[in-house]
Amino acid sequence: MSKVNLSTKMTIPDLQRMKAENRKITMLTAYDYTMARLVDEAGVDVVLVGDSLGMVVQGCGNTLSVTVDHMVYHAQCVARGLRRAHLVVDMPFMSYHSREQALDNAARIMRDGQAESVKLEGGEDVCDIIEAITRCGVPVMAHIGLTPQSVHAKGGFKVQGRDEVGAARLLDDAIAVQEAGAWSVVVEGVPRDLAAEIQKRLSIPTIGIGAGVHCDGQVLVINDLLGMDTQFKPRFVKRYATLEESIVGAVQSYLHEVQQGVFPDEKHSFRSRKTNARRVSAA
């Protein structure tokens, strides 16, 4: 694998060019400085500070408890770890449901959170918000299909667009967000043939998650990719490591060595400084 040039910052024109040149876009979440630094060094194109932090960081059952304050804090941490990747930050639940609210929150996420794009969920119903935000110079990544902020309205985390009516609605949503000014769109939880049709119909990049291989790029939650919760087994996730086992095993080894008095040993302890000063005998 070739070494990534970390001095070359990924821009929106770069990412849109990748679609035109049929080069796949890679995207992962990160929520802190250390993980951001590592995925950036690996060469990921886009890093998302997702409101999924409500589930994987805060331990909630969905994303609805996440606030703009949370997003800004985690975005600040992640931004410090990035040199190459384009930074996208989610606008959380109920942070963009009026024009004024959306503009204020997008400005804060960009200014204080150091985001380079914001992402918001919805199709035709949020196009006026996308237009307003982009008109102010804030790049928008859209998100259609399975939209986690609508989990209760949609009856759970369910695949969308499986019937003709739903598929037609999602195609309309995809075209609408593009026309509203979104530079890209996440397509989540839809049949792969529908995702392929959306990809063909749009001139902006499509980033899939649970949407098959035909999207212009893919995104996963970093905790899922690394296998940090082996009880979480959605169909669309592929684990590239099983860190839960490694972390638990490492901690258990530490506990055992402390309890047995093995750690810290001489190698991991400090010594007093040696002195060559002569001892002076008392007269």
C-alpha cells in the first residue's frame, strides 16, 4: 500500500473529482484526537464527527440526546488530529428545524468546532434549510434513507425504499438535496439496486452505509470497524479487528500483574541519582 501524503488537504473539489474519475471515497467517524490522528495517518479521505457519539461514546440507545455543545466539543478534539482528511460534523437532532436556528448552529459548528462541512438528515423536507446554509458559504453533506434522528417516526432502524413508493420517494429526495446545494449525500440503509440508481442519477458523490457497493464511497462507525462492541452485529458492518477482546485481555493482564506484585518491576521504576560526592567524617 502506497504512503499517503498527509500534507495534501482533501477538499470538496477533490472529493467531487473522485466521483468523476470513478475513484472510491473513504469515510470514517472519529470522536477524539487520538482516533482522528490514527485514521488520518492511515489515509482516510473524510472524517465524520457523527451524532452516533450518543450511542458509541455516551452509551445511549439512539442519537437524540446529542446537543450542539457535544458536537462542537468533539469536533474541536478531532480537528486537532487531522492533517489530510476533510472534516464533516453532524448537526444534531432539532438543531436545524428553522432557518434562523440552522444558520446559528451551522455557524457555531464551523467556527467553534472547526468543521469544514456540516451534515444534516432529510430529503425534500430540509431542502430550504440546505439552500439557506449553503447560501451563507457553509458546505452541506446531506443524508437520506435510514435517518437515525427519525428513529421513532420510522418505527426503528429499518431499511428504507424496499417498495416502489419508498424507492421513488428516496430518488426524489436525492435529486432534491443535490438541487438544494448539497455537495454530497450519505445514503443509509437502502437496497443496493436503489443505491446504484441514486448514484447514477446524481452528479454529487454518494456515500453509502448499508447501501451496497455501487455508491461513490463508504462510511462506517470506527468503533464498529474495530470490533469494539462484539454484541453489535448489524448486517452492513464488517469488522476489520476485534479490539474488544484485545482491550479486555490487556486490562486483565494488567490487573493480574498488579495483584501479584509483578508490575511495576525494576524496568518500569525509577532509581535515585548516584552521587560521587565524598562522605565527610565528623571530626
